Amino acid sequence: MAEIPKTRRRTKSREWFTRAQESLVEGVNSPSRGRAVYSLGPVVIERGAGSHVFDVDWNEYVDFMMAFGALIHGHAHPAIVDAVVQAMSEGSHFAACTVPEVEAAERFRRMVPGAERVRFANTGSEATMLALRLARAHTGRAKLLKFEGQYHGWYDPYLLNAHAHPPEALGPPESPARIPDSLGIPEGVFADVILAPWNDVEQLERVFREHGSELAAAITEPVMANLGCIPPRPGYLERLRELTHAAGALLIFDEVVTGFRYAPGGCQQKFGIAADISTFGKALGAGFPVGAVAGPRAILDRMEWHDPMVLHYGTFNGHRLTMKAVAANLDLLMANEGAAYKRLNELGDAAIHGLRDVFRRRRVDAIVQGFGPMFQIYFTDRPAIHHYRDYCAHVDTRKYSYFVHLLLERGIYMTPSNGLHWIISTAHKPADIDQLFLVADEACAALG
Ligand code: PMP
């Protein structure tokens, strides 16, 4: 691939990234932010306002990454800033019962279907960890059904086949090769994990025939968001719901990405499917670190203090500032009868259609997949990407990375990792997506 033309001054970004590498592993605090993804080194970000970010060299970008989806109202929304700044002067955290956590929980329960109870944690990973422990305790079973290509955080039992691999390494769909995503996980951890392809009803029915009675739970992202954006095939999630129910296993919807994004009640509401347990993070905190597990009393109350019980501790659970941000965030989302969702969906759909037009006009083999406020671009000759195996075999992730670097050089901020997705926030304006179309058009011309 041709060298990326450097059109923007990056002197200070380079200086800071060099310094960062002296103290931090690879100069970052998560591998998704460093050289594994940004071939020129990351842009060091200094400030954000609404839908825009500024780097340390004062280059301005329209931000479509939005902190991996955490910023549903963009950067420094005045209502979030006010709520947190005022609370800060009263004391940041007490690790005690507080008013803000009650107010946040009440709003949460009004929005999320089936949330008789909610438990707050600090990250999506913590939420999915807890969901699995609750499911195992509730069913008295150990096994977990996990789908290829799905990511549920960095907890040991979830960390296999989340990363893409060459198709020849994947094994047959009825018996996928089990590929850990990290060193340091004893093999025994995966003994209770059943791995299956996603979006494939035949394989799903086979798994339930063979293992249904042993399963504590099946966990799924309702829209796959860690290989870009892959919606479920019609009827797939409904069948998963029927099969888990019939097997006495719990259905966990991992809504860490989808929650509060597609609808007030996430994909449970969007698709009309009731999960037994749902997990949240990202958009719930409007930029503050948060995770949440929701479900019926019969399951969540297993955490009540008696012997035996499901243990979930955490010094920072229900952090006071975070709870203030959560309540302000949910108020914004529900204001004017949920006008925010109309805006997110309309602007997102316009971005998707406009990008498709650009690729069509420029005769670039690329599809834009998703709907509303979350989507991804795949350089592929396929009409759609339905699952992990499609992604591993048919998506040119190097071309995508090159394309995004071209955008970065022209004022669009996005991660070059094809596994992530484009995010529309309520702060985005039609002018932002017009700029995206212009820049994408230029980048297509530069792709050659
Ligand atoms: N579940 C899903 C579906 C996710 O996408 C992520 C993060 N990308 C997580 C869980 C983990 O969340 P966190 O990074 O907040 O730990």
C-alpha cells in the first residue's frame, strides 16, 4: 500500500508519544490505542468540544470514534459538565449509599426493559464478569455459550476467538478451533466454554441439542460491535431466546455497546426480545467509567447478603460523580419524548447512505453496514458480512486502516481498527457528516 501522505503537522504528537513510550507500555493504556492500530503513531488528543477534538498540535478533527462509543452526547456537554462539577465540590465519592446512585438507578429502570434491579460497576468488563457469575449461581450450571468474534471484556473465560485470524486457522464451524486472545489464561478456564459461530441457526440448534442441559448461559452482543457492525439475521436472536428458555439456560444480552444507543431500552426494546440479564457500559456513562448489570429480582437478588450468596464488591461501584453523569445523561436522552434517539438515528442513517453513495460514485468495493448511530465500512466484494468467518475471509482490514489514515490526515478522527465502528452522537451536526462525505471522497480518490 502506498505511503500515507502527511498533510498535518504532528510535531507535538510525536514528541508526547515518544515520552509516553518511556513510561507506559507501548505508550498507551490499552493496545487498541497504540501502534498496533495507528501506523504513524497515535494522534495525541488535548481537548474535545461537542463533535470535535483537537490534538496537541492544534489540528481539529470531527470525531466519529467518540471514545469507543462512550460519548453519546459528544465532548464536554454542558449538562454533564454542570452535574459533575457541582458534585465534585461536595466530595467525589463516599463508598456509601448516596442520593445520586438512587436517582441514576431509578432513571435506568425506567428505560431498560426487565430491569427490576440494577447493580452498577465501573466498566463493561466488570458487568459481564458479574453477569456470568450470577448466571452460574442462578442455574447451578457451569457452562457458557460464547460466540466467535464477540468481545465481552478482558475477563479470562471470554477471551477466545475475539480477534480475527486467517480463515485456515478457524477449524470447521461445527467444531471451531479455540484460539485464546491472551497469554496467561490457563487452558482449564475454557473447559466450561462452548464456542459457536454466530448468526447461524443450524449451528445454534446443534449446540443446544448437544449441550443445552449443561448451559448456565449464552452471552451475545445483540448487534456484533467488535468486528465492526454486524446485525443479527432476522429471527436469529428470537431463536436463541427460544432455545435458551427451553434449555433452562439464561440469555445474557451484552449491551455494553448497544445499550442506550439504539433505543432507551437498547436492543431488548429495539428487537422486542427479553433477555434474562443485560449488561451495560459505554454510552450509559457519557464519558465516565461505568458498567451495569440489570435483570429480575430473582437473579440479581442473589447478591443479597446471606450465606451462600453471589459476591460482587467494589470500592468505586456507584461512584458519586459517575452517578451524577449517568442521571444527567439519561435525562438528556429522555428529554422531549426521546428526541435524541430520532436525531441519532436520522443522522446515522444519513451518514450511512451518504458514504455508500461516495463508494458507489468512486467505484470502490466497499460496503457500509449497520443502521442509525453505529456502522462500519468494510472493503469487501461481498454484499454483506454476517459473522466472524465472513470477516476473517472477506474483509480487507489493511485497506480500511489505510483509508482511515487518509481521513485522519484530512480532519476526520476515527480509529483505523476495522473491528470498531463509527459512532454518531447527539452532538454531531449535518455539517459534520457533509465534511465526512467530502473527505471520504478525497480519500477514495487517493486510494487509487
Ligand atoms: N462488552 C462489549 C460488547 C464491548 O464492546 C466491550 C468493550 N469494547 C466490553 C464488553 C468491555 O467494556 P469495557 O471496555 O468498559 O471493560
